[in-house]
Amino acid sequence: MVIGAETRKEPIPAPAIDEQAAPHGKETAVFAGGCFWGVQSVYNRVKGVTATTAGYSGGTANTANYSDVSPERTEHAESVKIVYDPSKVSYGTLLRVFFSVVHDPTQLNRQGPDVGTSYRSAIFYTTPEQQKIAAAYIEQLDAAHVFPKKIVTQLVPLKAFYNGEDYHQDYADKNPNNPYIQVCDVPKMAALQQQFPDLFQKYHGH
């Protein structure tokens, strides 16, 4: 059961600590929240996000490929690199979407039907500010008992992000009738539009 996509109707509280409004530019966030198809499909629809890439983080370069990651032979998590304009959407807002509709942050090493450490919940922070914001938000959500169980999301520094294979990029949008996409990912896109209508934008591909 994906709490964010299937049962929650209202968005979770916004982070009390967030980055200050920034001038136009580019910043990068890297999140892991289960199969990267669904994570990417959600962030493609968030206003202020300028690019997304499905890939791998947490392991080494020589194992950053689907044939090694899928059988759980690596330390990688399926991850998504999000490039965003901080003047249009804050890091805290991206986190709010991550915890609210992208996945269930209380599931350890799995999301729905996908089981293994490559499907773990993780935030790979790229700056000390991202670390501070994410740590404070996890503490805030746990203290408020927003979820029925404790958040198990890992908060670790980003050592490297490795792009996934071409066929994984925008997979959910290129294969909308795939039964897995229909069951696991379409509800997440719908939840984003329902919970965050002001953030939602239609996606037509990169």
C-alpha cells in the first residue's frame, strides 16, 4: 500500500524549515523512493522542475547498471536526479511531494510490490543546507505522527549519481498502458494533482 498515492487525500504539513527564496538558477536534488519510473513521473509534473533523470546512487560506477542493480547485487538505490529552479519551487516543497505522494517513507527496503535495498527510501543531499532541511523535516513529521509508523528514509550525502539506461527515462509516460504503471504510478500522478494543484503541470516529454 502506497500511503501517499492511495489513501491520503490531504497533503502533509509543509516543512517548518526551508531554503530561502533564491534568484533564478539551477539546483539539484536526488531522491530514491522505490522504482524510479514512478518517482520521475511525479517530478516531471512539478512546476519549477526543469529536468529529471532516472539512475542510480549509493554504489560504485562499475555496478551502476540495471542488470547488476535489479538482482540486488549492489549498494545502489534506484534514484532520480531533479534539476529545479529554486525561485519557483523550494527544496522543502520537493521533499513535501517526496513524502506525500511519491512513496511510503515508512516501508523499509521496499515499495509496494518491489522488494530489496535498491527500492529503499533515501535522500541524497548535495549541500549542508539540504541536509539540514531534510533532517528537520523528518523530525517534524515523526514528531507530529503524520504517518502511522516511523520514517525510515536514509539521509546520506550524494557521492555520485549515475544516469540510468535510455529505456528507463520517462518510462511511465512512454508506457502508460503497462499494468505496473497503471497500478503503481498513475495513482501517484493523480495524487500530485489532487493534493498540490498549484504545483501540478502537464508533462509532454523532455
